[in-house]
Amino acid sequence: MTRHKLNNIFKRPKIEFFNTFDRGEFLLLILKGILIGIIAGTIGSAFRYVIHWGNEYRHEFMAIATVEQIVIWTMIMMLLGWGCHLLLKWAPLSGGSGIPQIEGEMKGIFNMNPFPTLVSKFFGGAFTGIVGFSVGREGPSVQLGGATGKLLSKWFGSSLREARILTSAGAAAGLTAAFSAPVSGAIFVFEEVHKSFYPKLIIPTFSATIASNLITSLVFGLTPSLGFTVMESIPIEYFSTLLMLGVCVGFFGIIFNRMIVGVKSLYDRMKISRGWKISLTFLGVTLLGLDSQLLLGGGNDVVTMMVEHQQTLQVLLYIVIGKIILTSICYGNGAQGGIFLPMVVIGSAVGALIHGILVEVHMLPNAFGSSFIICGMAGMLAASMRTPLLSILLVLEMTDSFHSIYQVGTVAIIAYLTAEFMKELPIYDNLLYRMSQGIVGVEEEQTFFQTRLAVVCPYAGKMLKDIEMPRGSMIVSIDRGGQAMVPVATTVLECGDELYVSCTKGKLKEVKEFFSQ
């Protein structure tokens, strides 16, 4: 057979494509992602340092303060609470965690004003950190990074699509700065925010997280963010105990979610101003700190304490219950602060508690406390957020314990399934839904999003005319193998196609779920 005939046999069929993948433009997008990662990493590192300094100062001050100093301190804390309220009036979307706001930004529900949000989140988060709110720096760091990305995208004159990519890259860089976990920072955006993967999002996002981690490493060093590594592995004969831990921590994840939402609803029904709600919570947290600092702050030191010294079952139960209640109270008033780190602390305490109980009943030797602690962290995150991949990777990165992947992964999956079978809504989806209620003008505004058809997608192999898409939605372009094509009624969708879909903002969630089946 001649070479000419072979060429004819293997010649690709001619398809009418127009090539929209501009490699120069894509390289520029990556460079923008790196720049955003550097700036978001710098801001996130500064925020992390301020929170750490505030916790250290509060501990030292409370240990030696006189009665007069405590009275003055309490008055200053209440003024800081009112300062949080004034910052929220200036930037309404800067309250709470920040993760639901970023997700809402990607879905077209919110239109965050980046500069006021960035300033309010930084200083409001610093105020709640200094007083000792049981909230985390991670959610605020995500919003700080996202606001940085959106602000720079405005300076770049980016299109809506590019602005969303850069905002996402900034959010990933922010989480990286909070946890020194670049892979988890990127996976957070893919699994939690976008719930999809596609190259034009993946590469700029990873570029931003790596740049952010470089800055974070220069400031905090290369040690894991939680400051310890777990070396022991649980033998296979004790595998059943991991299943028990997964179920238990899954139920605690459900309890935590319901407490957060329930207390927030209770705050919303209170007939006093938000300023007084926040200031009185500042007062209550300050008074609680006079007796004990154990429940105050994000809780990094509590995790380290449990790893280094075995605690009694009574202390562990106090940490679990107290942390759930105090976090719900601190988050519910609407001040700047997240729930990510408290979830990690609660999960670690549940892990230590279940380990202690199993040791007491002689089902487990007293040698795997640290393993149960990190497994509890992953299980709590997976149950509450419903992001098992992120939960596993984040815990492994925070502790540099990658050889523990089988035990951490097992507990995370069991906890995830427990919450799933109980039909508990993921916490950030639930909070976003509640925040978006009553927003006017969203339903009929037009927006678009990108998604990739999975291998198991039921629409692969079907012509567009045979697919009953939600009302008001339309596929405007299909990227196949790096080349774009304009779809027509007889276009057949294929696995791996990257779709550009237009729809009204009110239908965005429904349409995204339609294509993610």
C-alpha cells in the first residue's frame, strides 16, 4: 500500500471549526494568574500574620491583666465590634465566611465591589481575630484573594469570562496563603466553587496557587501549617474502627451545619440592630476569655495540644460541644470570619474523642491518637462541605502526612456518605441559598458559564435538537480538542466537549446541574 493511500485512510474528516484557542492570549492569562497569586499571597500572608499576632497578644494580655486593664480591654473590644458593623455597611458582601460570596459571584448572583470588600474583610477579620471569635481565617482569605483577582481583572479590562477565571484564581491563592496548601487551594476552586474542571481554569489557577505558596513560604517557612506530621498508620485489622469514626464524624458534621444555620436564623429574627448584635457578641467572647482561652480563636493551638498531649474524654467532649456552639454564635451575627478552621478543630476533637472511647473499651491500642485526629479533620470537612477530594488533600497537605492517605480517605468517604444519606445540604450551598433570597433583578439577567461533558454524561452522543434543556438556556459554542465550533440543531455532543452555555441568572444553578448529571 502506498504512502499516499495510507495518508488518505488516516486523514481526519473535515469538520467546519474556527480556532479560538489563542495561545498568546492563554499565556497572558497565566501571567495574570501568577501576578494575582503573588498579590493575593502577600495579602493573605499579612492577614494570617495579623490573626496569629492577635491570638498571641490576647493570650499574653489575659494572663497578666489587672481588673482595670480588663475593663478597658472590654470597652475597646466592643468598639471593635461596632467597627465591624460600620465596615459591613460600607461593604455588605464582606460579612461571614466569604466562600458563599465567591460562589455567588461565579454564579452571577452577586456583584462584589472588590476594593471595599477587600478592606472590610481584612480589618473586620482582624478585629474578630483579636477578640478571639471562634472563626477561621480561611474563608476570609478566600474572599480576600477573590476580591484581589476581581480588582486586577478590572484594571486589566478583562471580559466577564476572564474576570471569573482570575477571581477564581485569586480565591485559590487566598486559601493557599491561609493553609500553605497550593494543591488544595486549586482543588477548592474546582470542586467547591466551579464544581468542574477545564484547562482555561486549571492552569491559571494552579499558577496562582504556586505563586501564592512561594510568598507564604518566604513568610512562614516550609513547615506544615498545623506544625506536625503523623507517622503511624492504622493496621488493617483495625479497619472497622475507621468506619465507625467516619459515621460518627459524619453525624457531627450534620449537627454543625444545622447549628450554624439555626443560630444564624435566630440572629436574623432578633429585633436589635446588627451593630449591637456584633458588639454584644464581642462582649460575650471577651468575658468567656477571662475564664478560659481554650475555645477562643480559630483553634490551631488546640489541635497541636491534642496531638502532643492526650486529653481526657471530658475535655475532648467540652471542646467538641463548646466549639460547635461558640462558632455558631460568632458566625451567626454576620461579622467577618469563616467556619473552615473551626470545622477542622471540631473534626480533630471528634477523632480524638472516638479514639479515647475505643481505647477505653479495648477495641484499639493507645497508639493511633494522631491518626484519628487527622482522619476526623478530613471526615468533618467532607461531611459538612461535601467535598471529599478537597478534604483528603487539604488534611494531607496541612500535616505533610501523605502516607496516611488510605486511612484519611476512608474516613472522609464514609463521613461524606453519612451526610449524603441523611440528605444534609452542603454548608456553603445552604448559606449561599439563604444569602441570595430576596435579591431583586437576578432572575432575568443573562449570564453564561463553561462546563465539560463527563464520560458518563447522558447527553453524549445525542443531537442538540433531541436534548430538552431548561427553558431560557442555550449552548452558544462548543470547544472540542482545542478548536471551537458553532453548534446547530444536528450537532452531536461528545464526551469531553467544553460547552459555553448562556442562560438567565435565575436559572444558572438549574442549568449547571442539568449538564453535571
